[in-house]
Amino acid sequence: MADTKTENSSTATAEMPGENMVQVTFLPEGKTVEFEHGKLPYKEHGKPESILDVAINNHITLDHACGGNCACTTCHVWVKEGAENLSPMEDDEADRLDMAADLQLNSRLGCQVQIVKPGKVVVEIPAWNRNYVSEEH
């Protein structure tokens, strides 16, 4: 497992991470994880240091039916804060997102959106996209 810190908090307003640290909060659960940028072990699902990769490294359920290959929309998330710390959307992701339910301006695919610089990121997993049974039982 990555050298991470996991916390449960009721809000997404945790303190700002230190230098070269990334802090990702997953809503609505309010689970916050921290790790050093560029040091997260790659778990072979999605792109390295993607939101999906962070979730898998920290035992946070984020469905990914296609294995993180940008072939479905089950890892669809809404970026609530920290978009400036994330990779720009590529054409493949934009094309796939066009098929996602409840598409919003802040929609991204967890397998494709990578953390490209240290800082705070807050993402929400839409209620209709949470499937806890599939991966935890």
C-alpha cells in the first residue's frame, strides 16, 4: 500500500497539504487521502496517479468496469475543487464522457484524469455510480 494517510471527515475543507503533497477527498463519504506527488505506486488501472489509481491505492471504491481503459463511464466523477491540479481532458475522455449519465461541466473519468501537480483535489462520486457490493464482497 502507498505511504498514505487516510481520514474520515464530514467536510471537504481539510487543511491544505504540505509542499509536494497531494490531498484527495472523495465525496460524499468525506474520505481524504494524502501522498507525495510522483510517489504513488501504480496499481495498473487507469493512468498512473489518476483519481482511479488514488482510489485503488487507498481502498476507496470507484467502479471501473473496463479496468480503467477509457472504454466505459463507470468511474465518472465530478471535480469539486482542484481542477487546476489535474491533467487537461484529452479527446478520448471527452468522447467517452459524452455517453455518461448526468454529465456536468466538471465531469471527468477517474481512470483518465491524472494529478499533475501537488495540491488539494475534491471529487464526488455520483450516487447512481456508487456500487459498493461489486468490489467489496
